[in-house]
Amino acid sequence: MTLPAAPWVPWPRFDRRVYLLLLDDQRRLLLCGGCCGGWTVPQVRMTSGARYMESAVRFLDEQFGLTHPRFGSVYGFRQSCAGDNWEFDRVTAARVFIVRISDAEGSAIEQRSPTHARWGVTDLRRRRREIHPEGIVPLTTGYIEGWIPDGPISLC
């Protein structure tokens, strides 16, 4: 008896990612407006064997020149179940890391890339529907305002 062929899936499968919330000294969030037709936070798409923190550190160094990133104590995680997500027919996993940057580092990023901008809490709330992925604004404002506890949180 021959089993049916498995459906073809392009390799590598980018079903894991890290979202990076870069907050400067004035508590402004760094956003990228040059991709996806809207505003988004920097993100790293990962292959199966990659580690979240190592991928985030490498990305921050390569893309923004941040060689010693300062991660906040709060991080988020989300794990979908098969069929939960309309985008994928497989389980997806994501982590959200908060990274503290100085005002000078934020300015340097904006100067190198005109598609990046830093928004404060007022702008984030006012323009929340323009920011992807969904849920980034409440997570960011919750962290800035101090109502999210230290340690891991689930984004289910």
C-alpha cells in the first residue's frame, strides 16, 4: 500500500517569528512604515531550528547596529493550534521582546532609514488601527504605563 504524497511546502518554513518592540528613552516605539502597506514593528522570520533570542540579537545587530541590546523583563509568546490561523495550515509560534534603546540610537536608525519613525503613546493610541500585528499597541502601552507584570505573558 502506498501512502499519498505529502503536500508540497516551500522550505524553509517561516512559521516562527520574533516581534521587537524598540522603546527609546522617551518611551516612543520604533515603527517601520516601508513594508506591508502600513506600520509594523521590526520582526524576524525564523526557520525551524533557530532560537528566538539569538535570532533577535543577530537581527538587531545586522539591521540597526545594536550590538548589546538591552531587553526588558517582559516578553510575550503566542502559540497557535492547527486551524487557528487563517494564514497558515500549521502551528505557528511567535515571541515579542521589548528592547530598550537610547534616543541617540533611535535617531540613528531613523536617519539611516526614512521609513522608520518613533511614536509616543498618544500617537500609538490614535493610530492603532494602522499598526500591525494586532495587539502591539495595548502591549506597548501596557508596558510603558506599568500595568503589565514582569516576566512572560501569553498572547493567546
